[in-house]
Amino acid sequence: MKNLKKVLMSCVCLSLLVVLITGCETKKETKDTKEETKSETKKETKKETNILDDNKSYLFIIDGKKIYAGDKISSLSKFGYNIREKEKDQEVPANKYMIGAGNMTNETDSIIFSVTPYNIESSAVKVTDAVIGGFRLSKSYAKNDEKAMNIEVYGKIKLGSTMEEVEKVFGQPESKNEGTGYTTYRYKSEEVYRNYTIRFDENNVVDSIEWQNLVFNN
């Protein structure tokens, strides 16, 4: 009888030990599952981020210095580029942008590239006091300015970059237009006034880059 009691007690103790171990394993598995879920969620969120929806993607780089949408047009003077003389005194209405009045010239007064003057103030300002709402660089104007030929935009894309390099950075375009001797890629963000347009020549290398971002302060 005593031996039987000992056997029964041993069975009970063993059962309790199994339950405790199972409980610990379940907690560990639950914790591991939660950590895995968090990690997967972070990866998915990072993957889903579209560079076209990021204001930091709308920039151009001169001499290693970054200029973003929203920066003052006058800040370009330190790189040797200024608004064309006859455009300086033109006024941009409050909360408006202006097309055709942002041509930037170098020390020889040659037009090298252009920006879109954007007025975020509540009253009119001169073009030189406006901020940058867009950027356009074309080989036809920049070819005589070595510094301009090396201006980069997001992903180190510049004049002379290949179609493959552009697709690696921006992916496939939302729309594509092919003409005689050129191909144009258009990339759009979820915002209406935020986009990239990149044109390639007959050799499929970049010969013009343009972006617009009028929602940088949203």
C-alpha cells in the first residue's frame, strides 16, 4: 500500500511539472510570435513607403549641398546662380506659384536651369523673395556649365544617368511617352502638386529632369 501511495504521488508531481513546463513554453511562444509580428509590421511599413510621397525626395544637390522644395530662391546665389535680371522685380501673388519667371543664370548671364517661384506668404512678394516650388534642369541649357552638369536630384540621378539607373531608384513610371529621339517618364505621388518628370534621349540617357512640390509644408 505504501508503495502504491508513493507511485501515485510521483505521478501527481510529474503531471504538475509537465503543466508548468507547457505553460512556460506557451508564454515563450506567444512572446516570440508577438516579436515576429512587430518585426514583420516594421518591415512592411518600411517597404510600403513611397519615395514620391516623401518631401525629402524633392531636392537638387549643388557642390554637395542639398537644396529642397521650400528653400529660398535667393539661397542659390551662394552657388553663383541668380534670377535673370528682368525677372527679379516680378511679383508672385499670395499663396500662388509662377511659371516662366524662375530662370537661373550664371556669371555669364546664361540661363542654366530654372526653378518655380512659390509664394507661401499672405501678400505678394518679389520672385527673389519666393521659395522653390519646382526645379528643371535640361542638358540644352546646362551643357556650358560644368557645375550644372553635375547637379544631382534624389538617388544621385543627374544628366547623363541611364534609364536603368533611373528605374532602379524610382521604379517603373506611372506613365511613359515615346517620341522621335526621346522617351519621357512621369512619376506622381498621392499629392496632386508633387511629381517627377524625367526625359531620356535616343541613347536612353537622361537629358532633362523636372520636379514639382507645392505641398512641402503640408
